[in-house]
Amino acid sequence: MSYSFLNFLLLIIIIVIIIVVFTIAFTYYYKICYYISDIADKAKGLMPRLHSDDETMIKYPKIFPFRSYMIKYTDFSEEMALLLGSVTRSAYNLSKNKESYLPEYLELIESIGRNGYLLKVTNYEEGNNIYILAYRGTTTIDDLCTDIDSVQTDFIGLNRKKSKNIKVHRGFYTYWDDSKDELKDLKSKIRGNDILIITGHSLGCSSAALSALSLSSYLSDVYIKLYMFAPPRLGNNEFIYQLDNLVPDNWAIINSSDIVPELPPVTLPTIGNNWIYDNWTHKILLDIQYGSILLNHKLSTYMCGFNIDLDMCPSEYPKWNREYIKIIKALDKADN
């Protein structure tokens, strides 16, 4: 028996073991998460913080900087990204029952689901209303367990009907599914000619994207814009196709040094299934290396990618390429 055959056989055995381990982990992830949560409760002081601690440094423009025609302009806006980054950081604060640091022109209307907050731009006199739905990212061990449950499930929108051929991340979908009734109630608040801007960071991007796709067909004549900071992969090719078709003004802002947007892997093999995750179509690529997995993923790091002069930004990075901001649109997807 040749060494090459033995090496090949060994490789096959290793691959099978990995697949079996992943399958067991996904099958029993609720029990695993229970034990992890129990351990975490007993050792909170040893657990690293999963979110930023610098939300108290949030600074907004003195006035709301956009008019309706500017919001409906479908090219990416760095100014819009900075504003929505601040709103999402306020969402983190709201989830911790702390001061939201909202400016006078933003009014908190209500919470949506486990991690969302609906805001309204006040004193807006253009005949339509502007709302912002912001989702914070991972802050608890339960949220982390949600991130791990990466097998796919059928997507069912607000109409309670299964969407044909759309498969999405089971953990993210289950997390978001609790908010369906609250999202349906938005029909009494947000109406024709209104504008709804949806944003989120990390885990919050999954809730934001699922809400955008669902509300796009549920709120007739409402213009929906979607900005996502550090989004993990969420669904298959059909999901991305439908999102691009129904919410063409969607943007995935990704730091090339951040590992989260590379998860789950494009191909996720388990016994009996081979889950496929498609990449986001409209991407804004940054290049920021902060020397740490957590720091590269922080929302404040992403905001510094658009404005290094913000108070929260350090004077320099181990690796910092401010000139590298690459925009990939739908027409460019085939070449990237």
C-alpha cells in the first residue's frame, strides 16, 4: 500500500471526523449553549466584552443632514454611514438600559424584537416621515449561541408564507422571528411615501436584512434603505437575489481584516446537507488592521474607516490604509 494512498485515506478520515463533530455541535447546540451560559454566569469577570465600551463618545451632527431626494439616491454615502453608525451605537446603549445619547432630531418610538429600535426624525417638513430602524450586535452569550447555529432553514416572511427557494441562517432567523408581530404593526406608523432606513452591526445586520426583505413587500410605497456594518453571511443565492431586487439600496460595509464577514463559510458541509452561503452583492471594502480580532470588528473601528478624525479613533493603526475604500456594485459582481 503506497504512502500516497495512506495519506489520502487519512485525509478522508479527518474530513469525516470534522463533519461529524460539526453535525453533533449543530444538533445539540441548545444544550451546549446552556452549559456555556451557565459557565459564563459563574465567571462573568473573566469573560471578554463582546461589544464596544465607548458608546458614551457618540456625537451626532447638529441637524439631520439629509433631505428626501438625498436619501433616495442609491449610491453609497460615507456621510450616511457615519450617521447610521452613531445610531447603531445608540442602539447598543439602549440595550444596556443606559442613556441613548440621541440628538434632539431623533425620537425613540419603540423597541423591535430582541435587538432593534425604531427611531423617527422629528420636525421634518417635507411631507413625508423618515424612520430609522437600528439593530445592535452581539452582547450576550445567548447572542453568541445564535451566531453559531449556522445550518440553514426556510425563510418565512411577514405574510407567514414560505418563500420559495430562500434559505437563511437558522440561528439568525430564529432570533429575528420573534419580532414579526412588531414589524407587522409598523404598517400603522409607516405609510406611503415615508422613508425607512434600516441599519445594524454584526448580528444586528442579520435582523436588519431580514426586516428589510420582509418589509419591502409589506409596506407598500415606502422607500427602504439598508446599511450593514460587518455583516456575517446570511443566506443562499436566492436570498441575495430577492434582497437586491426588492431593496436595491443595500450596502454591506466590510473590513478586510475582520473575520466575521467571512462567516459562515460559503460552503458549510454537514451530514446529509451541503449549505451554500452567497456573498453580499453591494460591498464597501475597508482596510483596517487594529491588531486584534475584536478590535477589527468593533463598530467604532468601521466608523473610523470613513473619518479618522473622530474622537474615538486612535492616532494610528498597526496597519491603516485610509485611501483604500473599494465599492463593489451589482454590475461588478461577476468580476470580483
